[in-house]
Amino acid sequence: MARKSCFIALLVVWLLIIACAPPSQPVATPSPVQAPLAAAPTSTVSPPTTQDAAWAKVVEAAKKEGLITIYGASQLAGDGGRKTIETFSSKYGIRVDMLLVSGRQAVERIRVESKMKQPIGDIAAIGLNSTTELSQSGLLEAIEKDLPELRNKDAFRVDPLYNPNGEVFNIAFAPSVAVINSKLVTANDEPKSYMDLLDPKWKKNIILVDPRTGAGGGFTWFGTMRYYKLLNDDYFRRFALQEPILWGGSTREELNMIARGEVKISALTQASNAAQLMVEGAPIKSISMTEGSAAFTDPISMVKGAIHPNATKLFINWLLSREGQEVYAKAFGVDSVRKDVPDFVDPRFKPQPPPYKLLPQSYDANEAYTKYHKDGFAESIFGKR
């Protein structure tokens, strides 16, 4: 009985201890670690600017105008030009009409239209000398600041702006080369330098676009070599003694004469012109002379008072864009003025030996050429035309 009473007493004490103990705390479960919130992605595209909005209005107005008329357009003629223009027209729904006239004819037409205040041509796509004449006569529009593609000139291999007035733009360039008949001139006899053309064996066997005209390959050769101090007047006097044929016809016929063997060497022509005949199988070869290659420029400009100003700006800007340059360079097989456009020139038709050293036809250089021509040096050594 005493043992039972002792057990009951112990049980009561134990229950009292439990009742007075503080309530047990639940074991906290660790919260899952949360990844930090990702930062909002930063766009690499610049926000729209006032210029972008202004350009959008130009594009809209260009589509409403729906037409461009080009004077000259020699570099846009043929299959290459057709492909280029078709791509532009398909993209924007704008028709492009071309009037194939010489630089002199284009200048006179634009002068008359300006005087009568009845413009027809929107674009002048003619040679540098004729283009410079239009610029100096106040017949071109300065649109450099309106063209978005010119905001980043680092994208270009050569300066896309030809003259300081913001009126003339380079859409392509082509190195100059000497051209030989590959059947009549052996590898050992190939000239490597313009000095080689003074060898008596080439007497009466050289053709050159007449430098007395103030335009074309001969004028450019004289002017470029003299401007860069690579050949001097004494050289040209000695060259004149070789009795070259001074050519006044088309470049294609000049090269055809070489292909037919009527003359062995052209002192200077555009590499792209020679390449076209080489594609057709003509027995000619282009040679890069050690002095360097004049970089012929394909200029394009907007005529002052053009009746389709927005379509004209759109076309010129597109020709300077990566897309336009890729279409143009591929269609013509020429070097692009942009760095981000692939090389489409067939290696077989590049000047040999590579690489060629470019001598740009800058505005200052062309001004010097023109003064040189007006001084009458070519006539002094070749006689009056």
C-alpha cells in the first residue's frame, strides 16, 4: 500500500513539471534561397531620334512621289544597273527612269531646265568633271545631312562624300589598270611600271584615252600621277615620243582594239571595264602598275529643284546602305565603298599582281587635275586637237 502511494506521488510531481514547462518551439525549416532578380535587358538599338522620325517622313513622301528620273546613268546602264534598280523599285514601289546622255549633254539639259524653272531630271549620274561643273554652277542640292547612312562614315572604305559641299556621293570605285593583249605580250615582256612604257618596243603600240579632252582615262592618269608626285611632266614628254594612239571613242572599243591585236597596251582604263571583256573570253589581261592605281569614282548627285526630292534622297541613301551596296557590287562585280560588304570581284579579273595601291580621286585632286588641264600641258606635248 505504501509502495502504491509513493508511485502516485511521483506521477503527480511529473505531471506538474510538464504543466509548468514552457511550450516547445517548432523547428524552423530553412527558406529556399531565391535567385536575385535578373536585370532588365538593355537594348543595343538606339532609341528613335528626331532624325529617324524625319527620315520616316521622307520615305513616306518618296513612295507617294513614286518616280525618279536619272540623267547620265552610264554606271547604272546594262544588266548590273537593271538588277540594282529592280531591287530598289521592288522594295519601295518607286519607278526609276534613265536617260542615257553624256556628261556634257546632262550639264546642258540641267542648265536649261533650271533657267526655265521646269526641272525634269532628279539625279545626275555623270563623270566627276561634269558633276563638279554642276556643283560650281549651283545646280546641285546639298543633302548630306538628310541621309541616315552618312551618320557613320567609319562603315566606309573610302569617303562616301566626294565634295565638301555635301552634294556629291561615291557609290562605287574602281581601280585603274594597264591592259595588254595576253596573246601578243609574253609574261617576260609584261610592263610592271609606267616607266616600262618608255621602252622603244612599245612605240606606236600604246593606246590612251585622249588626255587633251579634260576628261576620261588619259586625263585622269596624267592628273593622278602628277598630283601624287609619282610621275612628272618630263615623264609625260618622253611618253609622248612613244607616239601613242590618243583615243576619243568608247572605252569598250578601246579594249576591243587590244583584244583584236590592233594595239598591244592600254596605258590606263577601269579594271571593271576590262573584267567585263575578260568574262566574255577576250584575250586581255589587266596589270596593276607599281606606281599605284587611280581610284575612279562613280559619283551621284541630286539636281537642284528636283521634282521628286524625297524619292531621290531615298534612292541615294539606299545605294549607300549595306543592302544597296551589296546589290550594286554583286551586280557589277566591283569593289564596294563599304567595309561591311563582301568582295564580289572574281579573283581572275583583279589587277595582277595584287595588291593594288589605290590613289583616290579626291575633290582636291580633281581640282588639281582640272587646273593642270587648263594650263594646256597635254596640248603642249601632243599638239592641238
